[in-house]
Amino acid sequence: MDSGKVTVPQVTEESGPDGEDENAEGTRRAARFKLAKTSSLFVTWVCMGLYGGITGPTVPDLGERLHTDYDSVGFAIAFRSMGKLIGSPAYGYLRDRFSSYADLLLGVALTVVSISVITKPWVSTVSVLASLFFVEGVFHSGINAVGNSMCVLMWKEKAAMPVHLLHFGYGLGALVSPLIATPFLSHRHGFNQTSSTNNETFTEEDIIFKESLIEIPYAIVSGFVLLTGMANVGFFLYKPFRRMTSLYGCTSYSNLREAPFLKDRPKSAVSILALFFLFNMMTVVMDRALGSFLFTYAMESGIGFSKGEAAYLNTGFFACYAGGRAIMGLLAHKIPVRYVLFSEVYLTAACSAIITFYGYDKRLILWVFSCSLAFFFGPVYPSGMAWVDRYVPLYGVVVAIFDIGSGIGAFISNWMSGYLISNLGPRSLLYFTFSAAGVLCLTMLIAQFIGNSRGDRHQAIKKEITVESEGK
């Protein structure tokens, strides 16, 4: 066999993994495998939501421990996105080149992330914190490239609902993580303060160290991530499961260079990839700005949120974020994904406009429309993945290209959000997210126009199969 290629067994609805007509037992075996694999990926995405969501409510405490401001903490968080620029292409290649090792790749990535998570509360400098976020970003992007590609290739034209289910797991984890963190947060606000009790003077460092116990929620999240990583390693070591993994959704790296979509109207294919590179970038700009700094905005905007109330707002945001992914995933099973995605993007922009221009200083409007925005915005990323797969197959390297865009967007968002809040005031964060929503709307409009001219690839495949069957 040519060392530069991987032979990929073809698995269709009519044929089983052994290439024979699939009998009832083979159908049940394939269904069990897909259910088990999708469930495993769902738990993995819950982990991603947990360690991603734990950052937002603990930003003030991290800053207090490091004696620094939101700008510096935001800059450290931004290094997570720099890690994606390395991890995305590396893991995209490994996913396509070594398909049967997918579970091992996930297990290793989750284990490294768990070590990074448990270490963060103990660091003493911003540079070390930035290094941990960088390492986390490298392996987070690997999880994303492997998992998304595996799910889409495994379910093919039926992928819209499973992909939404996968990303519902992220929203669920991000919803739970603030609830885990809130009981252990400091009850003080601000840096470098002093206080006096019984003629004794305490620095803010003394008080915060006693009141902030964020190492506990970080340890809880880290433990869950580690257990999930070990489970994925176990799947890899179980030979029957590994064999099924290599047969369903298997690709080879050489396939990308020989991909038909790059030979058939390549300009439209490249245009779609470029537009969704930008689309993913803007999606993550909004995601990180609101997901990581909505808590901070509520605290700093002067509209009367306590730390506990801001944590509940953050929790409500992620509850609607997760709920939107679940409900839109069900709708995507019945409604063409292009209609679902269009409604999500434009309703997100409408909610962002209301918050930016009317709800920035009103608690009720901020509550209602930030949660509404989360409901419509949460499923944008998985809907975008399912939309692209209608026109361009989601090889691991293709997902990695999008993830690089996500990494750039996250770097810009984390850094700019902290900078804007520290230097221009909290409301500038809202203008920042509204601008990103406007770019999303324009990008989606242009991409759909190109997609319409190119045609749905799954429908084209069905037509070819129908023609071949009639010819026989």
C-alpha cells in the first residue's frame, strides 16, 4: 500500500463494515456504535463547556490574586486562542491521517487540558497563566477538530441534529460551571485595597486569599475532564470499538488534496471556506466577549449587580445558550439548516442591537435580551458547521481551517474585551459585540448566495445514486 495514503473502507446504508449487505444485526451494531460514539462526544463537549465556562465568573478573582486588572487577565486568556493556531492544523492532519487513533487523540488532549485547568488558580504571574491558556488552546482545538469531523462524517446528510446535540453539551457544561464556581468566589471587588479591623491593617491580598477558594471549582472541573479523557483512552484500547471508529467516518489526508470539491467549481468552494473562516471568527468574537465578560460587564456597568446576581445572569445566559442548541437542533432535523441558520444570525443581531442601544443601563432589558441573544446565538456555530457540510465535506483539516479562524477571533475578543472594559468603559463591550453581529449577517448573506449557485452536495449524491440504480 502507498505509504502516503490510507485505504478507507466505504460504509453505506446498504453495506456493512465488512462490505457485505447489511443484515438486521449489522444495522443494530452500526446504530449502537453511532449512539455510543455520539454520547461519548457529547460528554467530551460537556467537558469543553465546563473548562471554558469556569473562566468567566472567576476573572475578578484571578485578577485579584495576581494583583492586576481585567486588561492583563484578558490578555492572558487570549493566549488560549494563540494555541489554537498551532493545535488546529496539527490535530486536523492527525485526525485525517490516523483516523483509527481518534479516541486516543481525544484522550491525550483532555488529559493535558485537565492538568492546565487545575494549575491556573495557583499561578503567581500573568505570564504563567498565559502559558497555561496557550497549552489549553492547543489541545482544545484538537478536541474540536477531531470531534466535529468525526460526528459529521459519521452521520453524513443527517448530521445537523447530532452536531447540535454535541454542541448542546458545550452549552450544558458552560451553564453548570458558574454554578460550581459561585460558592467559592471572593465577596470583595476591586484590587489593591486595604482595610482595618480591631486596629489591625489587612491588605487586599490577605483578605482575598482567605475568601477566594476558586482552586476548588477548578479542581472539580479538572477531575471530570480527566475522567472523560481516560474513558476515551479506554475506547481506543477496546479493539472492537477502535475498529468501528476506523470504518465509520474514516478519511485520509491524501483525500483532501484529491477532494472533488476542489476540482468541481473550486472558486465557489474556496469562497465558501474563506467566508466561513470569517464567519467562525466573528462567531467566536461574540462568544468569548459575552461568555467571558458578561459577568464583568454586569459588575462594572454601574446598574447594581452584586457578584451573586452577576453570576446568576451569567448562568441564565448559558442556560438559554444550551437551550437554544437543543431546540434548534430539533428544528434542524425537520427544517433545512439554511433557514435555521439565517433565523439564528439575524435574531442574534436584533437582540444585540436592543441591548447595545436600549438595555445597557436597564437591568430587566439586559436580563431579557442577553438571555434571548444567548438562545439564538448558541446554536450558530453548530448550525454553521452543518450548513458548510451541505456544500463542502468537513474533513478534519477543513474543520481545522475554521478552527484557526475561531482561534484568531478568540484572541481578538479576549484581548479587546479586557482592553475595552479597562480603558473605554463597560459599554464599549456592547458596541464591540454588535459590530461582530453585523459582520455575521453580511457574511451569511453572501455565503448563501454562493451556496445556492453551487448546489447541495448531499442532494447531488442522492441523484447520482438514483440514476445509477435506474441504469442497473
